[in-house]
Amino acid sequence: MSHHLDSPLARQDARLNITDQYVFDVPGATVFVMDVRTSLAGEDKPLGFHPEGRYEFKIHLDGAAVEDLTYRFVFEDGPDYRVYRLTGAEAADDTAVGVQIAHGHLGKEITGDGDETIWAGRAAEPFYLDLRQLGAVDELVQHGRDADLRPPADVASTFAGSTVSTIVLRVPLTDPRLRTGRPIRVWSVTKLATDAGGWGQINRAGLPMIWPIFRDHDSQAASHANETVPADDIANYGAATGELIAEAVRRLETSGRPEAYAAEVVQRIFPDTLPYVVGTPAAFSFAAFNGRHLGDNAPEVMFSLVTNSAVSTGLAPTTTSDEFPYVIPAN
């Protein structure tokens, strides 16, 4: 069981399965990170990025329901890849080409036409969690059964030593759309060319841990959720998710008003996008979501939020870097 293999559709090709996304501040810039193709998917599956796929950062500005800015990464059958920027109506249009801003090679730092700094390649997995604890949380939330939510006595991250294919995009604060003080919401998406022409959406990611906590990753419903867009999340999943949260806090007796608490959490987690105010210190916490650093303990935050109780994972952050590309490149 792994949130890194979160639906039958995504498992058809692990290169299109998004494991995580991060948005955080560095001096003078905003950083976007997308991780795909965990090594935990198995050695029998191809590494890297899909040559017929698209990998996109979708950015909503000022609370808009639809993205106004998209960075699209297209990988060739080899070390080369290209980066495109799409703005306005084109940002949500699969038929739009956009403007190519960079062309580079895997594992090499490149610079975009707008002074973006870009890197793509294999890196050490920054996420950390003992999946036995997620299993306990799922027992409580998905199945309505009592469970010990404490980390195992011999707690260890299931992801220790694993790797992911990573895209890192650093956009300067001089960018007119990503200027200091602007509220944005970000999600990542992978798409694959279809036989009929056009593009099929395979996987999407916004806030961490939402779908692993609330849905059975082996279900076709999980695949269907990955084909939808955040603007429809409340209508599609709000009621069912609220019921799961209310039942969990009722069972744990952590809220005197389970339905009201659940409604508050649903409004916070949907649409499933990561909020951030550009140019401010990123922090993913129980109190508020404002971006997410590579070392933030997202499972601990999300477990605590869903149960309205302090749930520790018992784990320390993995090693990352203060220098670009911030992840640790894998050999």
C-alpha cells in the first residue's frame, strides 16, 4: 500500500504517477517541485519520464477557479526535454502550444527565457513516512474501525533509500504573474497522448495525503478522481469526505461537533490545490497551509487535521539541500 501508487490508472505507467508536489520560497524566487516514478514501483517498470506524456504545474491566481498560468514539461525519448509557458486561456487548453522557454538535458541546470532556473532528473525521495501508520489511519477513516494511530515502536520510513524522477522550477519574483504578495493555488498534473488525438489526464496532485487518507487506492474511483479537475472537488467529493471525517472524530471523541468540524476541514482541503502567498515564508502546518517545503512533515499535519488530535509520525526530515535544485540528485 502506497500513496505513491495511488490508482490503477496511474499504475499502468509509473512514470506518469505523481508522488508529491512542493511549493516554497527561496531568496528572490518561488520554487515548484513535482516528483513522479518512485523506485518503489519496481525495477521491472521503466525509469524517467514518459516520452509521450506531459508534466504540468497548474497555477491559479488570486483565488480563480481555473488556472491562469501553466508550465508544461515535455520529454523526448532520450535526455532532452522542453519547457513551455502558457498564460491566460491557453493555460487550461490542451490544444494550446504556449511559448517555449527552455530546452535542456536531464541532470543539467538550465535557464529559461524569463530567468527561470530548471532541473529535471533522478533524485533521492524527500518524502518520509512509515506506511504502517497510514494503514492505521485508513482503518479509522476509510473503514470506521478502531486503530492505534501512534507510530510503530520500530518506526522507520518506508521510503528510505528510494528515488523519484523530479522536476524543479525556480521562478524569480520579478515575474509579473508570480510577484510578491500574490495568492496562488498550485496543482500538478500528468497527461498522455491518446490514440484518438488529444490528451488524457492520468494523475494529479495538490495537497499531500488527501487521497491516500480518503480513498481506496485500488479502486476505479481513485482513477476517476485523477481524471477530474480541482474546481469540481467540492461537488464530487465534499459530502463523502465530510462524512468520513465526522465519523473519525466522533469515534475518537475529539470534537463535540463532528459535522461542523468536518465541514471546516472539507472547506480547507478542497479544492485539492496547494495555496501559497508568493514571497512569504512557506509553511505547511496544522494551523495553516502556505506552500510546502521539502522537509515539512505533511503526514503528521494531515493525520492530525483529519482526526482533530495530535498525531506524531516519530520521524525526522530527510536530507535536502539549501542550494538549487534543493533535492539530492541520485547517481
